[in-house]
Amino acid sequence: QVKLVESGGDLVQPGGSLRLSCAASATVVRFHDMNWHRQAPGKQRELVATITASGATNYGDSVKGRFTISRDTTQDTVDLQMNSLRPEDTAVYYCEARDPMKRWNYWGQGTQVTVSS
């Protein structure tokens, strides 16, 4: 069973930066599409960023130019660098590993990001 563990969530002021990390318990990063999602209270879960098994990246419109997803296939980690944070970025951020053929996926437990002055 693959386990994903997110870390790095915190309280930060608007305009600040945070770096989230997702650590996998097995060799999954290089063979899966890795996604960061977020869910704010009362809202649907939103796909924030993706790095595919081939290394291609994609971002949600609300975070383009501010967030950067990266991976380390030797450490089996996926990071989300978040800059110029806004109050509307406040949410629980989840890491997902998805089989490129969409046959299975794995989720982490989430990490809280709060952007507030």
C-alpha cells in the first residue's frame, strides 16, 4: 500500500511564500502523475498543479505564475512552491498519485495552508 505524506502547511501573511512537500512510501513519483489539489471550507476540491510521469507540468488558472510544482524521483517527493500567497489560497492541500492510465490513485491526508494577516 502506497502512503503519501504532505508537510509544510502553515499560517502565512498575504504576499508570503510556502513550500509544500509530498513524500511517498514507495517508488511512485516517476511512474505516476502527481497532483496537488486543495479544498477550502464549503468549496469543491480544486486541482492546483500536476506533474506527469513524463515530467510535464500544468497549473490551475488561479495559481499560474505563482505556484511551481517539482519532483525528485530519487527521493520520491513532489513539492509545491507557493509564492505571492493570497487569502483565497487558504485551504487544505492534498497530494495525489494517479496511474497515468487512471486505473488507481492514492491520496495523502492533507496539510493546512492559511493565508491571513
